[in-house]
Amino acid sequence: MDSKLQPFDVPTPHGLAEDVIVSPDTLRENRLPPRQSRTRKWPVLDAGGPPPIDLSRWRFEIAGLVSKPASWSWPEFQTLPRARVFGDMHCVTRWSRLGNLWQGVRTSELIDRVAVQPQARYVLVHAHDGGWTTNLPLDDFVAEDALLADTHDGEPIPLEHGGPLRLIVPRLYAWKSAKWVRGITLLSHDEAGYWERAGYHMRGDPWREERFRED
């Protein structure tokens, strides 16, 4: 049996440990945004297959509008304070996987270490698969339930799902939760990423159906 196949009952935050951060959307009476359907599986979606990643050479870097640029190797990243987040995942292709338990390092934990400059308003996320990027408002990137995750439902995130590290931003469409992340750049302006340049929405709120750009 697929270990990632959920039971028929939708997982809820009730009974979770007190230290688990509960994404607000999991407390909604109806947790499915407009025109979304629940899946019990964890579908694999990517443009060309996982990139090769060598953990011995892996680094996560923060650059741009910060006074203290920072970089972590994989062993260094593992020593950072950890957190768990319970959140839903909504793909722009209209499936939703409800009730995921992620573990990793909160995005706000990293941002607090780099002395963000006052003019920084946006984040451009960089991934290992070529020049792939995605953009987010800084406020969304540092939301309480946003996480750089290396485990999902108690197991290391496999390569096909974005391991060893992927961004998790539960309140936006899942393409913003970038796979195979390797760093971010803080910017004063909003710079379109890979899918945004192809016509996807610059923010991607599933409850507003922000799937595509209107400009």
C-alpha cells in the first residue's frame, strides 16, 4: 500500500502536539477552495523530472536586500531550530491534499538571521532544476505557517516531491511551494518567476482563484 495514501477521513489538527503550528486554513469549515477536489494521494508534478542533487555540495543561500548575506551547508542547515507545520496543499491543477504534517526550518527563522533591509518587499526563490524561480511577497514568505521542509508526514521528502528541501507556503497555490530550493533573493520589486512569466498569477491565492495573470 502507498504509504502516502491518506485514509478516507480528512486529517484534522485536533489532537496534534502543542508545538505544531496549525495553518489557519485547516480550521475552515470547508477546506476546499473553489473548484478544487480532494486527493488522498500525493501527485507528482514537475516539468522535466528531478534534478541531480549532491548533498556534499548543497548550500542554501540568502542574498539581495540583506545586510548579512548568509549561506548554509546541509549539515549546518540541520542544526537550525526546527518546527512542525500542519497544513493543506492546493495545486493549481485543481487537486488538494488536506492535512499534511511538515517538519523543517521556519522561513522567519532564516530571515531573522540576515538583517533584512527596509526596502525589501518581495522574495525570489531559486531551485536546483536549471534556472527555475518563483516569486512571493515577503509577508507571505515569512508567514507563521511557512516552512523550509525536509520531512513530510514523518518521512524525509523524496526527490520526486522536492527533497531534500522544499518551500512550504500552505496558504498559496502549491507551485509557490518550490521544490529543490537552493536559496532566495530579497527584492524591492516583484519579479516574475518561471510559471509567472508563462502567465500564472503573481501571488496565487487559491481562495481567490488567483490562477492566471490578468495583465
